[in-house]
Amino acid sequence: MTFFGIAILAVPVWSMNVRKKSLHKIKQEVDQRRQKGDTSVVNAVAEILQERREDSVNTWRRADETCLIIGYVLLLGSALWRIFA
């Protein structure tokens, strides 16, 4: 139970890490384009994508919350099992 609890708790962390990496790459691209003075459509799309990724990183997803609840219940159950069994 402990193994599964820890594995399930890792899901939101990995998910957030992937989303933050994606946002970081987009921010770098937008910053480089701004420094070059790029006013193309690609730059506008990159800025919109950056805003969407920021929203994705800043909002708490239902799947993440579910993983946290299940993971903590499994860890608590494992601890209680060791105490009472």
C-alpha cells in the first residue's frame, strides 16, 4: 500500500513539472522574439499559448486532487495497518 500511495502522490508532481517545463520553453521563445522586435503572427500565437500554459500551471486540476487524496489515504492505511496488525 505504501508503494502505491507514493506512486500515486508522484503523479501531480510530475504533471506540474511537465507543465512548468512547457511554460518555461514558451516564455523563452516569447522573450527571444520580443528582443528581436518580432511582430509576426507566430509571436502573437506564442503569447496566447504562454497565457494558456500559465493558466494551466496556476490552476489545480481535478485529477491532481484525486491522486493526492488516494495517495494520502493509502499511506495512512499502510501506517494504520502496521500499527494495528
